[in-house]
Amino acid sequence: MPGPVQPLSSLPLGAAATITEIKVPPEHRGRLLEMGLLTGTTVQLVRFAPMGDPVEIKVRGYNLTLRRNEAELIMVQPK
Amino acid sequence: MEPNNNTGIQGANKMPGTGTSDIPQSAVRNPQSFVVLTGNPNSGKTTLFNALTGLRARVGNYAGVTVERKEGKLRGTPEGTDITILDLPGTYSLSPQSLDEQVARDVLFQRLPEVPAPALVVVVVDASNLERNLYFATQVIELGHPTFVALNMMDVAEQNGHLIDTDDLAKALGVPVFPLVASASQGLDELRRAIVQSVKGGTKRVLPRLFCELPEGFGREIDTLAQSLKKSFNQRQTSAHAEALLVLCDEKFLLGSAGYYSDEIKNAVAETRKRLEAAGVDWRSASIEARYARISAMQQAVTTDSGAGQETFSDRVDRIVTHKFWGMVVFIGIMALMFLTIFTVAKWPMDWMQSAVTWFGDKVGAMIPPGDLQSLLVKGVIQGVGAVVVFLPQICLLFLFIGLLEDTGYMARAAFLMDRLMSKVGLHGKSFIPMLSSFACAIPGIMATRTIETPKDRLVTILVAPLMSCSARLPVYALLIASVFPHRAVMASITMLSMYLLGIVVALLMAWLFKKTLLKGGTPMLVMELPPYKRPLVKTVMRHMWDRSKLFLQRAGTVILGICIILWFLATYPKHPEISQKFATEKASLEKSFGEKPTEEQKAQLSSLEIQESGEKLRQSFAGKMGRGLEPFIAPLGFDWKMGIGIISSFAAREVFVSTMSTVYNVADSDDKEAHTKALAQVLREQKKPDGTPVYTTLTSISLMVFYVLALQCVSTVAVVRRETNSWKWPVFQWVYMGVLAWVLAFVTYQGGRLLGLG
């Protein structure tokens, strides 16, 4: 039973989800997409840094870090 | 979609241009045997480059930019085959986000006149991170150069449970694929043989094609645009379709190619985008999505998952290393270890080098008759340059640690841990290590800023890094603290700590201020990969250290030499024969009173006379005059002209302050540094103003330390900033702003302290 759509940053640690929408402004979206974060891509929230920001995720088999405010703009649906 | 094959990409090879770069043109004598190595960061590209070229690479810059250009000869080729390999900076995509990536793209598009057309492009692909690496690899293959894929880190992929069928992958990509473990030299021979064969026999260009199934309408637009591109560049060597795709889908492509495209093309692109938008196609993301769709299918077709190890080795390590509590413990531990090693281990070679410099100076002094030449060589060149060069062991060790942190993959973790802190002042986590390194020496710190993508953030980091108290300030602090708190260890420690804190606080404030004003820009976005950990390769790390240290010596060398000669001149001229004469008479009369063998006491008297003589000469020299001239400006800070001499002379390196003060105050130098500091501190304490009050009050000494915390008194730093920013504008600006800051804060310290009734 898929969960409700929510920002990537509010996923529980370790949870996997599918990206449903990327709300980052188009001019900053390019690199996120090129790193493989696309609508329909599966991502996993790995952890937050000790000071609460940035956030580490796993996507396409590798580990990527984003700031919390970017992660808040990536909408996901838990698997 | 298979675009038209007849792309006319067999244009004549561009001749090497006349661009000025650090690498002589002769390095690429034969453009027919020029091989370009490219790939994602962390794909093991540098390891492969080192393995292919041995230790004979040349390191320089691309013309006009501070992007490292690394070139080497392919090792183990048959006689008569001379193949040059160019190692491009790590790149995630052909739509650049940093100067490094832009250079890589421009080389692949042959836009740099100084770089010839490649006979072959080798794309390094990390097999353990296939999808993301194939994104860039397919972009490069599309360009149509003869291309090989070097599928590196096969061992890691296998450990993670992914088995890749390289034959299937080669079929899917349409180019040869070479499985490799570059770190263990596996598969290198095959690759090397194939490179030689390809360059000799001329590998056929890759069939032009795009690795993305675009919607019907989109595909047609690309075709049309490609036709216009073909018309405006008839001597093209890269696929027009690949270029059309980039020009259309990358917002910044046209901006970053100023003066390259005609208005006709620009208008065509703008109109095409409008048409696509009207048709409901997102031209920014459509090609990226289509490419990833193709890659995902390809990856699934060529990979067999053994299911082994869902959690990789790196994941397990990261559970501790980036843990909320233990992560910080490990981080602080590593940093502490780094500094402990730098300050303890580097002490030995630094002492040896110090003795070597002294010994060499004595030898040269004995060979050349006393006079101006002897004085220039011994006091100007050898002692002056020596004062800077003794820091080399420390600088090398720092480069070694930075190299280790980078090569193991920990550097990205450090940026991850510290990003929160740095983003508060508008910087990136990657600015942390350069700033931290500057506690030992700003030079490696400034050189390490090259990993920061945004030029503005890199510049801000460079501008504030020298505010961190480096090790050359330590002797200055030690002397001044010893002069005011000789017997109060607690106060001494608090003062020392305060000076370090002052540097940190001011650096962070200035970084924040620069980001708000002069180098305005939001906090850079953080999209950073945390690469898998790996065992560092001795060769890679040592080479990193060697390349960097060499660059430092080359860069700073001439400037340091020049400044040392100027400083020597200032301290030596004008000559005052009457001083020499006066002391000569005194010495002669003293020597006359000696018997056959002068007693120890008599010898001491003689050397004390000599010390007095050099002190007198310095006080009467240009430097002395400048010190006096400076006095009205520094008097409000509580400094007198003698301290002015110290400030001027420490421009070679801050710790020269100590030896200058010892000459100014006629204190004999001694091999025992601690004893010397104590003796000099004692003398400083005894200095009285004409009205009988002490010169070095607590307030004056603290004010002087504040000045040393903030002023940019280091010719090496100025020289390195000049090279790293490619202009005199920034080092001059930095010198002025730090100088103003030093003056103002020393003023506030001194005058404020007096108002409070201190001092």
C-alpha cells in the first residue's frame, strides 16, 4: 500500500520512495536531473548530517547529498 | 531515432593553435597521437592516468584559467610510437556546472586552440556506479570521436553483486569496452595495446547516434537544428546532432559559448524552445529523461545481480563515520591527528633545513670576501629564501593529508559533516578543509580550493583563508606572550587561544560579508556525491603531494626571491661608513687587549660589539627609516618605529619578525630557540620609553598580536593567490582589506584598552 506523497526530507530514515515531482526551479533543476533524480526514480533516505543538514540519499546505486531545502522540494511517494 | 549518418564529421584536423599555456606546444607534436581521458569524478580516472603514463606527467594550467591540465606520455608503447594522454578534469555531464567541467566540454568540442583534436577519446566508467556514469559516457560517444569505454572498478561492482557482460555493453554502446581494475593494474595491457593500435590504424569514427528516444516532434527539431549547425560549421569534427541536443536542452550552453554561435542559430534555438513549450514538451528535462530511460534499460540488460551484499562496505563504514555522534568524534580525531602530525613530524625536517640553510650560508660566506655580494647572497638570498623554504615540510605534509583525504573518499564526508556550519556564512561544505588547512599554512589551503565548483565561493574561501593563524605566526605570538606573561601559563594559554579564535571569527564574518556584498550570490546548491571509500594508492597520493609542492615552489619561488632581495636592500642601505668605522676602532682596541688566546669573556665582548654594530646599521637603514616613517601611522596602535621595522621585514614570512627584533634590540641569536625567545622576551620587557614607562605593555603586545592575526604579511600567499586567481586584482585587494582590518582592530584594541584604563 503506497503511502501519501510527501517531501523527500520527511521520509523516515532508511525508507525507499518513488519521486513523483521535482519542484526545484527549472534553472537549478538541471544537475539534479543529470545526477539521475527523475520523476519515477526510486530513492532512499539514508541519513541526515550530524548538524541536521545536509541529507544523504541513495539513488541509482550511489550516495548523494542534498541540502534539506532542496530535498523539501522533491516530492516522493513511499513504497 | 537514428539521425542522418552523413554528418560530414571527417573534417581536417585542427592544427595546434597559438594559445599560451603552461605546457609547451611541443608536448603535442603529433596531433594524430593525442588521446583524451575523460569520465565522472571518482571513476578512477586519475588512477588510470597514472597507471598509463607512469610518473612523467606534466602539470600546468589551461590558458587563462586555473584549471589543472595534466598530460603524459603513454608508457610501454612500441618504439617510435609517441602517444600523449590528456587527463581531463572529472565531469558529470556536458552541461558544465563548474569551470573544470566547462574546460572538459570545450576540449571534447575542440574549442580550445591550444588542444589538438583527439585521435581517440577514452571514457572511464565506474562499473559499480554504472547508470550515472553511462549518462556522461553516452553523451561523449554521441560526439562521434573514436571512443573507447574503460570500464573501471570491476572488482567493486562484483563485490556489490553486479556482474556486467562487457560484450553486451560494447554492443549496446557501439564502442569497444575494456574491463579494468586500474588500482590493481588489471586489464591495463589490453587497453594500452588497443590504444596504440587505434592511434596507429586510425579507429573508425563512431556511427553518429543519440542514446535517447525523443518524442517525434522533438526529434525533428533536433534534425533541423543539426542541419543549421552543419551549415555554419562546415569543418566539424563532432556530431551535429549531439551538439544540437546540447544547444537546445542546456540553458547555459549558449551563454557559456559567447561569440561562438551566430545570431541565426541563437534565434533558431529560442524559437525551437518556444515551439516545444507550446507543444507541452519540457525541453530542459526531456532529453535527460529519455537518456536515463535508455541507460536503465541498457544497464538491466547487461547486468546480472547476484543479490550479494545489499549493504556495501562503504555503507557500513559510513554508519560510523557520518554518525550523528561518532561521526563528529572521528572527524575531530582525524583533524587532530593531522595537525599533531604536521606540528610534530614536520618539526624535524624543518630543524634540519634550518641548519642546512645556516650551514650553506656560512659556506657561501666563507667563499666570498666580505662585502655587498656576500651580504646579498648570505643575508638576502639564502637566509631570506631559507626562512620561507623551511616551511616546505609542513606544506608537503599538508598536501599529503589533503591527498589522502581525497583519495580515500573521506573529503566528501568532511564536507557533508561541515556543510551546515559553512552554509551559515553562505559557503559550501567544501570550503571547510581549505580553511582548516590554513591553520598550518594558507598556501596548501588556497591551492585546495580548486575543488570548490562555484568561482565566487572559491574566491571568498581564498580571501578569508589567510585569516586563520598559520604556523608562521606562532613564533610571533610566543615571543609577545612571553614578554607580557612570562610566569603565568594560564594567561598565556588564554591569550594564544584568543588569537586563534579571533582569526576564525573574523574569517567567518568576512566570508559572510563578501557573500552579501562584493561577491554576492546565494549559498551554492549542494549536489555532492559521496563516493565509495577506497584504499589510497601510495602512488596517487605521493604524486599529488609532489605536483602541488612543485607548483608552490615554482609559483612562489621568483616572487619570494625578489622580495627577499628588496628586503635585504632595505635593511642594508644606505651604508653608514662612520658606523662601521666606529665599531672597527672599538673592535681593534678590544682585540689589542687580548692575549695570545682570547678568553671566553673577551670573545663574548667581541660578538656583543658585532651584534651592536648590526643593530645600529639596521636602525640607520632604509628599513629603519621606513619604520620611523611608519611610526605616525602605527603609533595609534601603540607601536613604535622599531616594531615598524619588524612589521616591514616580516613580509617575507611572519616569523622573521622574531629574528628582526633580535637584531633591532641587539640580542644574540642562539641555536636554542626556546632560550632565544626567553632572552628576547626579557629584553622586550626591559625596553623603556623616554618617560620611563615600558614600551611593551600588555596592551601594546596584544595589539601587535591582533595586527599579526589579521594582516596579510606573507609574500608566498600573495604569490599563490595571484596564480590561483589569475590576476593581481585579488591579491592586492586581499592585502589591502586585511591590512585595513588589522589596523582598525589593533587600533580598537589599543585605544579601547586605554579607555578602560588598561596598559
